[in-house]
Amino acid sequence: MNCRRCQGCMARDHFVDLMESGGEWWTASWRCINCGYVLDPILEQNRRKQQVEMVAAPVPATALQEDLSEEELTEFDAAA
């Protein structure tokens, strides 16, 4: 199995759940020997959720005010 990040070799490794999430304390996942990337179903779910939130995050109007004219700002505010 190859690493998604660096294409290195993945090895099966055991991890401890220190947050005691209610499940097993020990879990087995894949870890890259080269870069340390961990492939775990829960971690992948959280990574995807974070990526979607980053893509969908709105840009605050104050960040746009420097580049937009008064007319464009009025249109922007009316659309929001």
C-alpha cells in the first residue's frame, strides 16, 4: 500500500485512544514509514469535513472592501 501524501510505504500500526471516545482503547491503522501520515477512517472523515468547511467558508465583507468600489459593495450587501 502506498501513502497518499508522499507515495511511501504504509505499515500497519497500533494507536492508543487517549481521549477515551467510548470505543476500544487500542486501534489498528495504516501509518506511512516515510512521512508519518496516518490512514484511519475517523481521521479521513474529519479531514474531509474540514476541507468542505474550508471551501464553503464565506469571505467576510471587510476583506473585500479594499478591492471593491462603492457600487460593487452595495450590490454585495444587497445579495447577502
